[in-house]
Amino acid sequence: MSSIEEAKPEAPGAADRMFDAYVINLARTPERLASFLRLNSGCGIDFKRFEAADGSAISEDEAVHLNLIKRGTKWNSKGTIGVALSHRNLWEATIAEGRPRLIFEDDAFIRDDFRPVFAAAIAPLTAWDIILLGYNSDALVEFNVAGDFDMSGLLTVKHPNAAQLAKFTRSRNTAGLFRLRHAFGISGYAISPAGARKLIARCFPMDNRLIEFKAAKHRFNAFSIDCMMNVFYREIDAYAFVGPLVLPLNDWEASTVEKRKR
């Protein structure tokens, strides 16, 4: 059964067990953490709670001072700044510890067979920077299938409900790793110390640089940390699970980051 403990320093240990797993959670939303643990009780992961940075308390001047954004950068909400700082804090901790870790947001639904599928998939990898365990269900995903051939597409259910996601957690469909080109959402991923260094160096300070999806002939300006990460997936050893092992609730009306109507 899944459990949780507060994140705390740990002496380097043997790497013969599942990576430490952290779930990002705001202090003011304990109900989201309780729901996350209940819904993911079948995946067998021992989660450590990681205190989320509250973007509502961060001014633009402070965000610039923290090297989070370039001055004048436009974002849809202050919550996106808190998300960026939360993930960067975890990346810095990954570097300091010198061991890979699993990172989840508290709206993630995780397949019950996560542990054996994840372990088997990463075993052949000699080097990797980041592995997306899943992605947003309403955004384009693009990955390499062979040689110069990439594939891009969308999931058929853009806004799954809780029942559909619960069914997803019980699925046993084949899932494999592919080199990642583009994907949005960082509700669940594995990151290595090398990957954390590369992403911190490339993504910060964040700006509104252009993101181009060549396959879809679509381009737009970055507006969040996962947008910034998309700019650099091709440059680093980035992978994604196809099919996903993790999916987010993706309910914008209930989001603590940004409220949107469907």
C-alpha cells in the first residue's frame, strides 16, 4: 500500500531499490494529498511529501531575483511560477543527493503495475536525463519511433473523469520507452542528477521563447516550465512512456495553478 513521509535528508545508499518518490503538495491543500494517496494506493510506492512553493506569494521582482523568469515575461497565472520553483527545488535536491528520483504532482493517477513496468523499461538504459511517465491528455505528444521518423498525436479523451482514470490505474497495457520530442505536463517523471543540471541550466530564467511543433506545423510562445522543457527535450537524453504509466486529472476548473473553462 502507498504511504507517505515528510521529505528529509538521506545518506547516499545502494541504488538497488526503487528511486525515492516525491509528491509536490501545497501546505494549504492537504485534501489533495489525501486524495492522491487514496487513489494511488495500489501502485506500491512509498511517497515523500515535498512542500510546494506557493506562487501566489511570489512577486515579479522576487521571481526575477530568484532567477525564475526574465523581467517582462508573461504568464497566465502566478501559480505557474510556484510550479516552476517547486520543480526546480526538487531538481536542486536531486543534484545535491546525487541520485535519481521520481517526482509526482498531487493530481497524478499512477498505474498499479508501475514498479515492475518502470524497472524493466529503464534497465537497458545506460544514460538518461529525464523520463516522462505520462503527459497531459489534451495536448500533443511527439516521440521518435525509428531513425528519422517521429510520430505525433493526441489521446482520444482530452478530459478524463475520475472513473476513467481509476480504470486507467488498473490497466496492464504494454508500455515502452521512446525518445521524447514534445509532451506537455509534468505530473509524473523520473529525473537524474545530470538531467537536473541540464534542465536548470537551460530552462532558467524562463521567458516566452517560441516553441515549434514541426510535425503539426504549429508554434506558440512558452508560458510555463513544461513549455520551457519542451524547447530542450531534443537536446538531452529525454524519454517518455508510450503508453503512459501516469495521467493527470487535467481538470482546469479545480486546478490550484490556473483556472480555465474547458
